[in-house]
Amino acid sequence: MIITIDGPAGSGKSTAARKLAAKLGIPYLDTGAMYRVVTLAALETGIDLHDEAALTRVAEQGQYALDPGPTHIRVTLDGRDVTEEIRSMRVNDHTRFIAGSPGVRRALIQKQREIVGRMGDVVTEGRDQGTAAFPDADVKFFLDAAPTKRVERRYHELLADGEEVTFDQVLANVLERDRTDSQRPVAPLRMPPGAIQIDTTHLSIAEVLDAMLAHLRDAGWLSQVTGSIPD
Ligand code: C5P
């Protein structure tokens, strides 16, 4: 069973994906981490971020790995643990070059399909999972929230990670990523056809999880997932 969760930065999709996967006892895939680690790899090799061929090579051949599990995802680059580093503002500020590259998107979608093919049951989250990567997914969710709320969440996450950022810097970054994610010609951020939309502006994590579980229960999916906990 494939469950996709799409949505913009700060919509709460990563936490929702992690919690839902843990509740169902299945792995989750954080595809944003893939774009982030390719961004870090490109920055470290010093290639021109407009060089499409070079970016595609990094995505296809870079020595990065994701170790997905039900409760965490560990990311390595050249054998080094970069799980924290890929969340930095330096990476945030450059993901748009990588996310806008058709070659990178092709390479990463192929890798996502291979990973998901090996996993069987999975919750996969990102900005194109229900549209471009897995248009035939069994269940699709689209999470969204008011922009001020999304910026607030990202700001507090970054502060908790020890980043020295101002609210205005995060605001500018999130709005810029919203703009480039929804306007790029390849696989722009869109609500997937048939997706269940959840506005998380005024919801706690537990309430978002409940809303998703209620849908899965009503649609008769819960009993079909390995290890699922119906109540
Ligand atoms: O979700 P997260 O903020 O970690 O994603 C980082 C960046 O990667 C996003 O701003 C977006 O540009 C890109 N991305 C994407 N498609 C995905 C996942 C992430 O374009 N499936």
C-alpha cells in the first residue's frame, strides 16, 4: 500500500508522515531529504548550480544514502552523517536550483520508485509524490496551512536546531520556496487529483494524525496494512 503526503514547507507533512508510518508500523520516505542531500553534495563539490548536466550527475552518481525506518531517517554523504546538516539555512537557500532541475527530478523519482518498490507498504512525503512520483498511489493526502503559521513552524524548528536565523529570513526563504516550487515547469507543487486535503493551521499533530487515520478507517484501508493499529 502506498500513501502519499504532499504539501508546502511548514504544512506539517514530515511530522504527519512519520507519525502515520509509526502508527501503521510501516516505513516512511522523506523525499525532501533526497533533494536536500543532493543540494549539499552540489554545494560541496562547488559545481555551478545552473549546470544541468553536472547537477544530474550528482543526483545519479553522488555517494549519498537514506536509511528510512518507521521512526527516523538517517542521511549520509560520502559515508558522513549529514542528517542535521541538510536542514541548515545554507541548504534551504539553495534547494530551489536542485528541485528545478529536470534531470535531478528524473533521477530522484526513479530512486524513489526503486526504494518504494522494495518497501511494499510505505508512507512517502514531498511535493510531487501524489502527482509525478506515484500518481497511482492507494491514498493521497495534501496538507496545507496559512503561510504565517508555516513560517512560524519552520522558524521554531530552525531555532531548536541551533540555527542563527531571524523570523524575516525564514519568511523570505519559505515564500521563495513556495514560489519556485509552485511555478517550476517540471512537477510543480499541486494538490494531486483525488487527494484528501487537510488544513493544519489550527490542528495539533495528534489531530492531523486522527484525521488521516479516520479517512483510512472509513475507506477500509486500515485492516490491509501490515502491523496496523486500528484504534
Ligand atoms: O520538504 P523539505 O522542506 O525537506 O524539502 C526541501 C526542498 O526540496 C523543497 O523546498 C522543494 O524545493 C524540494 N522538494 C521537491 N520535491 C519533493 C521534495 C522536496 O521539489 N518531492
